[in-house]
Amino acid sequence: MSLKQTPLYQMHLKYNGKIIDFGGWELPVQYEGMGVIKEHNMVREQAGLFDVSHMGEVFISGEKAEEYVQNLVCNNIKTMQDLQVLYALMCYPGGGVVDDLLVYRYHRQKYLLVINAANVEKDFAWMQENLMDGMTAENVSAEYAQLALQGPKAQEILQKISDTDLNSIKFFWFNPAVKIAGVECIVSRTGYTGEDGFEIYVKPADAAYIWEEILSAGGDLVSPVGLGARDSLRFESKLPLYGQEIDQDITPLEGGLGFFVKLDNDDFIGRDALLKQKEAGLKRKQVEFSMLGKGIARSHYDVCKDGVCIGHVTTGLHAPTFKKPIGLALIDIEHSAPGTEIDIMIRDKAVKAVVGQGIFYKKKTKAK
Amino acid sequence: MNIPEKLLYTSEHEWISIEGEKGRVGISDYAQHHLGDIVYVELPETGDSVAQAEALAVIESVKAVATLFSPAGGTVLEVNEELEEAPELLNEDCYANWIAVIELADRSDLEKLMDAKAYTAFCATLE
């Protein structure tokens, strides 16, 4: 299968991105002369520009759109107002996760769902399978490029080239018609870094132009950021990644996302299973941990206690902000209390770690 | 790319500097560049014995875990403990900052390695 390129591929070459195969997409893991740590710090301290055009977009429209989307996700979308954005999860009847997504409400008959790149086909098939009469689900992934401008300087930079007062877009709200450098874009104050910032949806033909306008408006305050820092930034902020913290075999409750599961809602797919799991009590849960011994815990490494396997690392990395390795693990609940010592199996050796609480990055996103 | 003349190289991008019966081992500029920001080095212990092309150390960048294979067989005489606290030294200067010194078991191992010229040509085939 040939690799797909985003509309910003030429920009990645121009800025010397180191291109890798990311789930079938040719995307930069980092940029020459920067690297993951510098790019990461740039977003924490100034601003970074990401190409996230590989993300999928689906428009849901029809008279029963609200009812339909509500049935599909386990967060409560009925409390949403027009132009609000909500983080949500789609579950299977058994409670495992189809995908996590952002729900953009235009109005009660029209929603935009933004889904993970690797899951677009699966998600869209799932949406169609559960479609109600008179509804349409339209996969418009190829019709939108997406850029993310993230970091404490993001607003200052974007404001220079926007026709709209960006203060009018609060955290987890959007405006479907902001002109950036004269081009109409959908702009939301959302992101995947733990910093303030924006996600910008634009027609593919305009993507490179907007990319260059943002870099030029930002000057020294902004630089392109690759997938390496995207992962370390989201991880430090404890934002989940599908396929690691959650997947078809990990429920949102187990993945530490119970806040986004509203079981008192009307019926939604997976509700019965999640309700049952909650009532019976979780058998395993997500924990934070820090290393006591030497080494870096990485995704899928086993976690043991007294020689018995009690779970696995969902994500582990050297956290650039803290300059030390930390991790998230899904382990048996009886060992999940903060302060519990656990062993991470690194190359067949048990390395001591300790369950923590509140050791991750405190998000700097604006109040809603 | 920096490929010093006097060293010998492997196709896995390690270098060895021959000092009498000893060999000082490290990673090449190509290796450090492709790994990116190095954040952890798992060193061997002195006294460990290692065969040629066997795992000698593990080098981790933010994104990747890479094994350093020993360019030659022998016994570990010294390890560069400075790397435990400052693994980024490998990005700063991967030739000044060596990983381990081994006592060579069999000098014929060296015949399988590339000199700077051959290694330069080898790297060119990878780009």
C-alpha cells in the first residue's frame, strides 16, 4: 500500500522534517535542527505548529442528529450549546472503545465529529451501521486539512492574522467562519498538548498557505512540531491515545476516563456494560507511576508485583518537562493505591517503580 | 556527517578505537543523529564479557530504543558512567563520549569492520 501524504507534505520537506510512516501517512516525527525535546519545550514555552491533517472528519446531519450522536457516544451531548466542542468516546456494546473523538455542535441537526486517523474507516463504518432513518453521515476527511497551533503564544500569533477577536472563542468552543490571512477556516480552542491553543480546519488547497502565514506571523515565537513531541506533550498532560490508554479491550472507566462517561444519560451504545462494570467495581485501573530504579518504561512493557504480572504500561516516556521517565499503566486495582511499589519489566529485568498521583503536567489550558 | 579517519565502524553504526589490546567503543554520528535526543543509556558492567555483534549497551531516545552491538568480542574494562547522568553527551559529541572500553579477545574480529572510507560509502547507500 502506498503511503498517504497530507496537503502539507511539501512544507515538511521544506522545513526538513524527518518523515516516517505513521499509520500509513508520511508525516514528520521531528524537524532537522530542532528534535523532539526542543520542539516539546517550544510548545510549553512559546508556540508550535502541527500538521494534524491525517485526523478524520465526519459531518452528521439530519433532524435526529442530536439523538443519533447521543446514542453513539457516552458523554452527555444534550447539554451542548451551538458552537461548543465536547470530548467524547464511542463504545462497543461490551464497553470497549471504538474511538475517542471531538464533537463539534453546529446546531441540533448538524455535528462535526473529529476522529483518529488510524480509525477513520472503522469509525465511519460503525457510524453507518448505527445510522438512523433520515440521517446522513458524511466522511469529509479528505476535504479538510487540519493544523494545530499550540502554546502560550498561540493566541498572540494567530490574532495577528485573524479577522475575529480570538477571545470570543473560549476553551472547547469553536467558530466555523474565522478568516485567517483572508481564508475562511473552522477554528476551535482545543488541542492535544495541555497548553492553550487552537485547531484550525481548512480546505487542503489553502493548507500550505495558512501554514506559512502562521509561521511568518509567529517569527521566533513558533516552530513546526512533529509527531514525536505531539506524543510527549499529550502524554505529559495525561491525554489518552487510542491504542494505548484505551482500545477495544479497555473501557473508558478502566482507562481513567470515567468523567466522560455519563451513565445517567439516556441510552447509548455500551451503557449497560459500563453500568454493570461500575456497579461490580473495576478489576483494573489506570495509574500514574514514576521510576525508582534506572530505565524507561515503555508502552506494552509488563508490570509485575512479587513476580506476578498485574498489568502493562500503556504509555511510558522520558518526560521532557520533568527530565525523567514517568508512565501510565493499566494494573489490577488491588495494587493501584498511590505509594504502592511495582516492578516494570524492562528487557526481562524487574525495575522498581512507584504508583503516584498528580505527578503529571498541570494543564495550562484556559477555563471554559 | 562526521566520520573520523582513525576509527573502525560497523554496519550498525558503532565505532571502535584501537588502543593496543584495548578497544574504546561508541556510536557514530549517523546513529546519534537518527536516534534523536538521547535520554538514557543502559551501560554494561565492568567484567562482563561480550562476543562480537552481541548486545553491549542500550541507548534510548525520546522515541526509540536501540541496542549497541559490540564491534568486537572481549571483556568490559571500563564504562563511561558520566552517560548515566548526562546521556545527551552522545548527541553533543558521540566520538569524545565513548560508551565502554573492552579488552579485545580476538583481533581478527577487527577484520570484519569498515574503515572510515568504507563506512562513509556505506552511509551514503542509506540516504
